Amino acid sequence: MKKLLLPSLLCISACTNSESEPTHAAVASYLKQHANDPASYEAVRWGQPVPYTRKDSAAAAAELLSSEYDVLKETEDAERRAQVGNMAIKLEAITDTTRIGTRLTHAFRAKNKLGALVLDSAQFVVYRSGQVQPI
């Protein structure tokens, strides 16, 4: 039994690494395209990739709409406030767990506009098409 444990663990970790490599490459490419100094980009740490579903996407959109609703509370635009509230409620009701991408956290170093090297981290979604979106 012990003889099977090590090969099993190696196989599992190998599958995880090969699965996340395209995701890491897509995020690194995105950051280099959007960095102030692309040559200064340096990967520091990668979080565990997590499936990103339609439900997750709808929840994020509902959260944005809820924030907009809170801002609209202070205005007299009751019709727009009702529309935003209804859209948020519909989005929160979505239960579709179809995977549409992968979410991960990435810590990296890069130079800012002033040329100082800074450590930053962000969450990204990499869709099946390869498109990267910061969240």
C-alpha cells in the first residue's frame, strides 16, 4: 500500500501542474500587456486554480448591481432603482454551475508609473477562450 502512495501523489500533482500552466501563461501575458514596464514583471506566487462557473459570474454581477442600487437610494430616480434591484435579484437566483473558466490569485512584482518595483496581487478569471479578466 505504501508503495502506491508516492506514485499516486506524484501523478496527482503532475496533473494539477499541467492543467494550470496554460492559465498561468494567459495571466502572465495579460499582465505584461497591461504593465507600465512589461520587462519588470516577475511572478511571485500563484494561488490554487478554482473552477469559475456561471453562478460565480452572476453573483459578481449582482454584487456590482447591489452597489449601484445603494448609490441610487440617495437619488430620486425610483424607476432606475427598481430596474437595478430587479436585475440583481434575477442574477442572485441563477444556480447554473456550468464551468466557464478558471479563477486564480496571482502575486507579482512590477514597476509602477514612477519606476518603483512594487509587490501586488490580484484575482483573475481565465475563460475557456483564453480571455483574461481581472476581478
